[in-house]
Amino acid sequence: MSRILLILGILFLAWMGYRFLNKTWSTRVKEVEKKARQDSQQQPKAVQQVKSCAYCKVHIPEAEGIYKDKQFFCSYQHLDSYLDHKK
């Protein structure tokens, strides 16, 4: 009789553990799906123009570069080097 109660107790604990894990998992899945829906509804980020440096010809976003006399440079170092080579 005690073995039957022990087996029933183990089965009950396994069933409760399964319900807990299943509920936790479904809650997490719902949170992830909700976040994915919110992300998809947000406005897409603006597209940045990409320019090539007049000195090294590397392409970088326009917001990260420097303009000097209608020429685009990736850094102040390359701007200085370009101006030194032109002299």
C-alpha cells in the first residue's frame, strides 16, 4: 500500500512540475511574440547614405564622415593627409 502511495505521490509531483513548466514556457512564448509584433509595427530606421573617402576610398556612412571643400573624408587624419599631398 505504501508503494502505491509513493508512486502516486511521484506521479502527482511530476504532473505538477509539467503544468508549471508548460505554463512558464507558454507565458514566455507569448511575451516573445508580443515583442516581435511591437518591433514589426515600429517605423523602419532611416537609410543612411554611404560615401567614399577622397583619400582612402573606404565607404562609410555620411553621418560619420567630414566634408571639406565638397570632398568627403572618413577622418580628420585623412583630411590632413589629403591636404598635405595636394601641396
